[in-house]
Amino acid sequence: MTNLVPHIPDNAPFTLEQRAWLNGFLAGLFSRNQLELEASAAANAQLTPLTILFGSQTGNAEALAKMLSKQAGKRGFAPTVYEMDDYPFDNLKHENRLLVITSTYGDGDPPDNAQSFWEKLTSDESISLVHVEYSVLALGDTNYEKFCQFGKNIDLRFSSLGAKRAYQRVDCDVDYDDLFESWMSGVLPAIQSSDVSPPASIALNAAAARPDVEEGYSKKNPFPATVMRVLRLNESRSEKDTRHVEISLAGSGLKYKVGDALGIWPRNCANEVDALINVLGFDPDVEVDVAKEGPKRLHEALVDCFDISKVTRPFLQWLLEKTGSSMLEELLYPENKERLNEYLWGREILEVLNEIPNLNVTPHEFALSLKPLQPRLYSIASSPNAHPDEVHLTVGVVQYDSHGRLHHGVCSGFLARLVEPGSAVPVFISPSKNFSLPDDPDTPIVMVGPGTGIAPFRAFLEERRCQGAKGKQWLFFGNPYEQTDFLYRDEITEMLDEGCLTRFDAAFSRDQREKVYVQHRMIEQAEELYRWLEEGAHFYVCGDAQRMAKDVHEALHRVIQTAGGFSEDAAAEYVQRLQAEKRYQRDVY
């Protein structure tokens, strides 16, 4: 075996004593380095490999996956984090320990960045995961019927393929911090063990695994930004009320890119809080405990901390237990789901309490029945290069009459009340990895954004103008009437005149007898749209998830079938390829 220890050759210009000393020094140095390398290798050999997958539509699951990875690294794991669609699927047959954090999109569907992974997982019937230990953290919202459905689907699919639950699945509502920390503190030691069994239940005690405190302004530490300007974008006679809101980020250190969202912590309307307190007969100055904040005056707590509008099934169940209402009991029968939905339509907590007598609870009990108030995310409508230290939003103000009362959207109503420059609004940046411009500014892009869905595309166009991009740009926009609802008309006209915007197709649905929407305009322009896709165009959609995004998705398939001459299956494969290449991206809500 060759001697790898460095040494001074005999013909070197040193005395015998000097050569001996230097050779001894080099041998000792080599020995120490070798020991350090061996110790490092031994330490690494003892680390437990751990794969973490996340499916995220708005970035929450991604942020939690990164926190989990950081904590796992401190607990003797060698974690690797993957976006689901970026995960090398063939690696699945070699995994031993796997953790999944995922949200649910739309009607129980995968997030956009988990669609391909799910299709592979469900199409490959031969795959065996008997060697895998796993656990799932599902993010959702109990206001939706299919709460955490995709996380549940992943859990069941893994189990059906033979994988072993190292720790039971945890389903999180919008206020997920405590449950995430509890799951994390339980799942890491469980999955590190070779013979684990799922615990019977989960306790909300996660102090040992609490993530490090975030630096700078964030969701938990929002920046008190200043409103600079609020403009109404619709004409006064329009039935819609869309506001352009400009907010200063000066002094915050917050940075964003086009495609990101701005998180806003709203406040409930004080008048609605007064009405609620009056119905309950409470003293507005009595103190109630607020999680993580301590005691607060009831009025202040209901304004700042609790969701006082949305009626959830758990709230109705609590109300039934407190009142014994036969009406509620009947509505909550599983077979009466449609009747319950009809009852809840247009009703908020105030209306329900007006109709349910004999509620005898303390202010503290009532506060405990409510869900925490949550931030709302708005697609950013500005380029940071076009508007340094500013962020712009396009906000549709929700307002409607129901059950004898005028109702307002929680956050849109909050922003609508901030009409005076200088008003404060707590904000944070919610980054998006899955909704961004192509790296090459010369790549053509197609944008479909009816109504307030135009917001991120205003940002895209501003950014590409700042870049001097040569790539073609095509915008599909829709709203009811051209005369009253043509948002950003002057800016779009200017961009068309200067050539920044190559094509613009509008669908003003009620300007003619037959309603026309953006998906109809796509189909009308199928040949040209398909040509752009073949030239490498990226295709973007922003807006309503329940109807518009689905209709546009179907129209895209039809465009490819008719203009490209594809079969239905081949068109579906074409769309899947666009998604896999990140050329089909959606920001839908």
C-alpha cells in the first residue's frame, strides 16, 4: 500500500536533524487531519436520512417544511426538502423515512406543485412502500367541506401501498402553529425509532420543538405599513367596487418579487363588534384571555383577535351544546348538509345568535368558541423596480345585503375603511415559488386575469417594461361592463401603444346578450394561442378557483386539441408537460 503521509525527500536542502523534525511535524499534522476526517465521517454516518416533501399553494407548507428541516438537523437527521413535483419519484422505492406537509387546493385537489407527484403515486399500482415510515401534516380550512382532503388522500394512499405510519396524521385549521409544533415534537423522535407505533392522541405541548424566532418582519411580526393612496377603479355607477391601494414599505426592509403576495392582518369593524356584544348582553370592558397575548378587553379582543363573521360547523356544534336548540340539532344531521348550507348562506355569527335564544355563557366561553382572526393574502399588483419601497394591491370590496343587514368582507372592508392617507395596516410578504416570470425576459407570456385577477399581471407588465424585455405579452381580461369595469384602462392602453403589451383580449360579459368570458376569448384565438405555446410561451392564470380557473383549464385543453390536432389524452399530456416545466402557473383563490 502506498504511504500517503507527506514527507521531506532525502535530497531536499535540509540537514538531517531539520528533515527529521519536519517529517515528524508533517506526520503529526496528517494524523490530526486524518482523525478529524474520520470523526466527521463517523458523525455523518450516524445522521438519520430524512426526506421532507411539501405541497404548497401559498407558501405556508413550504415555510413549515423548512422549519421542520432545521429542527430535524438539530436532532440527528440529515434532512432533504423537496417540492413534491421536483422530487425524483423513482427515489420513493429507496426511502425509509418520509414526512409530508401539504395544503389542499380547490375541491379537495392537490396544490399545483403536487399535481404531478399525485398522478404518479396513484397511477403506479405496482409500487410498494413497505419499507417506508411516514407521517403527514395536512393544512386546510374548516370553512371548506373537504377540509385537508389532499393530506388525507396522501395519507391513505401511502398506507394502501404498504407504508407504515410512524406518527398519526395531523389536520390543521388556518391557525396551525401549535398543531405544527406539536406534530413536529412528536414525529421526529417517533420516526427516528425503528419500531414505532402511532400515539393514541396528540397533545398541544411542543415547547421542545418550538422553531427559532423569525428575524425581521413576518406573519408573526407584521410591519405597521402606511397607506399612501386609495383609488376606486370602477366607475361610480358600477355594481362593483374595486380599489387600487398603495402602501409604503419604507423602513421595513421587506423585499418582494412580482408574483408574491402581501399578507394583511385585518381588524373587524367596531360597529359590528358593538352589535355582537349588545346581542350577547356582555360588558365590552370585561377581560377575556387571548391565546399567546394574555388578557384583553372584550371589545378590543373581538376587533383584533377573533373571526366574528364566518359561521363554522364547530361553532354551531358548540352553540347546540349550550342551548339545546332543536333547529340546530336537525340542521347538523349529516343527511341535512344541503339544508345547512342554505341556512348559512348570507348569515354571519350575529344573525345566528339573533335566532338562537337561551344562550347563557360567559364572555370567556364565547371567545373560546371563535376561530382566531387570520391574515388575508393579496396578489401584489406592482413591480418593486417600478415602485421602490411601495407595494400596490387590487382589492375587490365585498359588500352585500342579507337578512336585513349590510355585510362586508373582513379584510376588503377593513381596507375600504382606510381611505385616508397615513392609515396604518399590518403587513408581511408571502413569497411564491410557483408563480413567477420566466428567467429569460425574452420568453413570451400569456396572462389570464379577469376582475381582480389582473393584479399580478399589472406587476408582470411593469417588471418586464423595467427589464426592457423583448418577449411577447398577451393579456386576457374580463369584467361585466367595459364602460364601468375596465380596470387600469389607461395603463393598458399606454402599454399597448408603446408595444410593451403585444395583445389584449377583453371579455366584458354583459355588454352583449350572450355572456362572454375569458375562456371563450381563448377558444376564439385558439390557433394563435397554440402558436404562442409552441414558441415556448408561459401560461398564467389568476383569479377565482371555483369556476374561472376550472373553465380556463378546460379551455386550454380544448385549444390544444383543436389547434394542435391532439386527442383528448394527448392534450392532457401536453398540459401536464406545461405544468411540469413550470410553464403553466396559477395564482387562484
